[in-house]
Amino acid sequence: MIPKARKAVFPAAGLGTRFLPATKAQPKEMLPLVDKPLIQYGVEEAIHSGLQDIIIVTGRGKSAIEDHFDVSFELEHLLERSGKKDLLALVRGISDMIDISYVRQKEALGLGHAVLRAKELVGKEPFCVVLSDDVIDAEIPCLRQLQDVYEFYGASVVALMEVPKDMISAYGVVDAEPVDHMGQSDRLFRIRNMVEKPKVEDAPSNLAIIGRYVLTPEIFTSIEAVEPGRGGEIQLTDGLKHLLRSRPVYGYKFEGKRYDAGDKLGFLQATVEFALKRYDLGAQFRQYLKTLPL
């Protein structure tokens, strides 16, 4: 029987330089998308995908993340005394939503290194990885879609999306062959190779890896086996390429819309579109946008 993934690792030790000066004193994961921090969208996706434990890999200056998911006695007392029951329930819901553990990455030495820091907390079982920069709006959570593939094949699965040629050099790109799955032949791919940030002319396809993974525990051995690259960083893509030598790895072109909230334009796009979907804000916000001289 194929064991199910129960834990999700959130690498959150990066410096967030693309959002300076906003991230000089606060983690980029805590930037608010409408009224929730980016990382909370990923945590809620993990919960809705059936996961039970969250492991957040943090670094120096990231204590706001821990504070956000912790109990805030003073705030709860104030809200309770003020009779603001709805807000009290909202605040308590954040600290009660799921079990969260933390591990430190003392130096930002790449995504592979960040995932490796969670090895002892993950143990010898499959797990998910979520990059909170990638906010995904999907009817079925993206992680759930990947888990369904993992539970069918028992192999690691990465999320894929088609990317325009002029943007391909910003991503890890796969060389892969399509696999018939559940009556479809254009969503699941068996990966043959991966190229990190290739030139347009060297890209093997337009299928890019984005920030959702379901990984088997063998990935830790593969990450430990690869040599650090530029800047002493260990990339998760290199670990996956090593894993390909002995295990199959699949890519799944998920159903849904992904926003690159680690990019200023992507963050603004996500803010507008998420606000428009809100039952309490959407109508008024739409009317406001119509008044702008665009």
C-alpha cells in the first residue's frame, strides 16, 4: 500500500530582496494579499488537501511567521472584552488550524538545502513542499491534485505549467513525455530530465516547474549527494535530477491559476483578482476600478 503524505514543508528563509524596502524588517511570506499573509494561503491549501502537519523552514528575522500562527493572548483578550466575536473567532482559527513545527536554515543556501533541513522532522515518509510565493487559485487544491497522482503511481510529482518562451529562462524546465492518465493525455508527464533556468534556445519544452511538490523520502539522499552550485547553493532541481537516476519522477499540469506573488506585478495582479472574488469587497472594488482613467 502506498503511504499517504501527511506533512508539508514550507521553505521560508529567503531574504525577499525583490520586495525591498517592504521586506527590510518583515518576512516576504507575511506580505498581505488582501487581508491574509501569503504563507497562510499555502497553509490553508495544505489543510484542504488533507495534510496534518506543517514544517516551516525559517531564518533570521522570520519570527513574525511564528507569531502569526501562535496564540495571541493580549489580542484575544482585547477582542473578547470588546465583544468582537467574529474577529476573535478569526484570530483563534489561525492558531488552531494545524500543527506547525519550525526548523532554522542559518544560511540561505538554496531550496534543496532548505528542504534538507526538514529531514529529521519529516522522517522516512512522503511529504509535500509548498513555496508560498506561488499562490494558486484552484477548485481542487493543487496539492490535492498532485497527491492523487502520487497515490496512484507511488512516485514523486512536481507541479507544471506552460510558460511563454520569453519567460522560460526564469524557471526550472522539464524534458518529459506525456502519459495517459484518467482518460487524459495532456496533463501527466514522466520526466526524463530537468534544466534550471535555461536559455530560450536551450529549453527542452515550455513546461516549467512551479512551487508545489509531492516527494518520496529518497529525495533527501539525492539532495545530500549533489554538489553545491553557484554561490554554494544546493538546488532542489539538482536533487530531483539525481533522484531520476533510480526512481521515476512525474510532472502534472495542474488545473487552476497560479500567481507569482514573489514578483511585484504578480503580487498586484493577485491582489486585484482575489479582492474582486471577495463577497464582502468584490462589488464595491469593481465599481471603484471602473472609475479609474485606465
